[in-house]
Amino acid sequence: MHSVTVVAPISSLGGRRFEPQAELVLHDLAQPAAASLPGTAGEVLLIPEMRSPLGLPDFIALAGGRDWLKARGAAGVQPLLAEADCSVLAVLHPGQALSSTTIARRVGWSPAALEPVLDRLENAGAVEKTSGGAHRVNQALVPRGSAFALEAKVKDWQKAVLQGRAYRSWADNYVVLLGDVGPVAERRAAERVAHDGAGLYSSSGWIVRPRARRPAPAKRLWGFEHLYAATVSSAPAL
């Protein structure tokens, strides 16, 4: 079992979106689900209603990512929330500098389109330019840890699956927190979630455990930059 720390973004403390009371009760399942995520190590940070690249998940569980968040904050680089910035950063390496020509080819952009983005990232401290004109990414921006989107639904588990599929375009996987439904609905939900390799959790525990996976590097970085943005000002402070 992992230790779980609930971290609420300051931006979310002023009010919550409306949710049926029954779904709010399901939120009590988030902590035990986060504490028993398979294939992860270290402390789990549980972030409610984090603004993500695609929507507002009920929770994001970040396993083994606290050290990365600390290093990311110490780098002094503001959150980079533009998808284009993350597309460029994702093809760079901290230990191997790449030429602008190579970067443009890997991203699929023209050199003219790439140049202002590289300049902006260099000025922000996200990218270092070598004396020879090549570029490497700041080590602190390379994501570490595993992120899971947790979505609570009493009966409309199909909607939770659709939302989860969208979230895992950048997260490592999704988990549906399922309410008390009949055996037929539970079986159908389990079949759909298992087909996705995702997770299904109820008051009885794990019905389907999520499998390990990784999204595309640019999408993953984009999501982790949103994670960092959510925790820059949080309660408790990290």
C-alpha cells in the first residue's frame, strides 16, 4: 500500500463544479484506489479536479512523482502549457544536444516555424543552447512518475470510460470508480475497462487492475506540465 497525500490546487478551492451527492460519496473510493495502484512505487499525490490538457478529471493520482515536482519547481521555469512547446521539448534530450534541423525533422515542422518556439523555450530556461548552436532540454522538465486519471460514476460508467480514454491521451492510464450497480452492469463495465487495459474500482476493491502503459512523449509532457501548474500553489504546499 502507498501513502496518499491529497493536494488541492489553490485555483480549485474557491468552489467545486456541481456533482450529484451519490458521486461525491464515490470520491471516498479515490484514496484507497490510489493507495493500491498496481505497478507503482512511492508516495501517491491525489489531486482533485486538476485542470488537464483535456477536461477536468475527478482526480489525478501521481505515483512516485513528488521528487520530480520538487526538481521542476527548483528549475525556476514557469509551467509550459502550450502543446506546441511540449511537442518540441519531447524530442529533446538532457544529455544529447540536437541541431535545429534535426529537431524540425522530428517534430515535423519547418525551420521557420521552429525557430521562434526554440527561442522562447531558451529564454524561459527550458532549453539550453550550446556554443555550437545545438539544443538540449532542461533535465528538470523530463517527467518522472506515473499519472492515473480517476473518474467517479454511480451508474453512467460508459461516460466515465469515454472520459478516461480522453484523459489517458496524456496520463498513463485511467481508473473508473464505480458505484453500486447490478451484476450485469458491473460485468459489462469490467469487460469494457479490461479491453482498454484500464482500471475499475468499487467499494469491494479492484474489479479490474490497470495495466502499465505510456502515452506519446509529447502528450505525457503536456500533461505533466499541467500537473506541475496545479501544484505550484496547492494546499498543502509541496
